[in-house]
Amino acid sequence: MAEIRVQKIPSPSRDLSKRELYATVCYFYPQYTLKDAAKLPARDVQLLLKVAMRQQSATYLNLTQIAAAPHTEKGEGVKNLIDLYKEAAR
């Protein structure tokens, strides 16, 4: 029987240089320049990137649900999305 070994997925913060991290912060938060981002503590940079990635993931999840909703049985997905967005809009 074949043996499968699990490999670690490198986190973006380990693979990126500091300058690339700062550029990523500037991409998601345009009010920061590279100099401003470089002055931030490392924990703040990590927090900003974590929140940006979480928001981006939520956006992609919503877009996926929007694309899939019309293909659900009797359009239940569309109705569920409408209810979800109505609740969020309150």
C-alpha cells in the first residue's frame, strides 16, 4: 500500500519579504504608504492582513453562493440568499 505524507502549506507571511508584506497592506488599505506600513508593529501588520484575507474570503464565498443559487432545487438558494442579505442589511 502506498504511503502518503502530509506536507505543510507555507503561510504567506513566511514566504514574503517584509517589503512584500508592506506592499500587501498598502494594496488592501490604500491609506497606508510603504513608509507608513513599515512603521507599524509586526502584530498590526499581521492583523491587517488577516482581516483583509478574511473579508476577501467572505466576498468570494458570497460570489460563489450567488453563482450557485439559481441552480438549486426550486430556487431555494436564491431565497436563502435574499433572506441572508435582508438580515445583514438591518
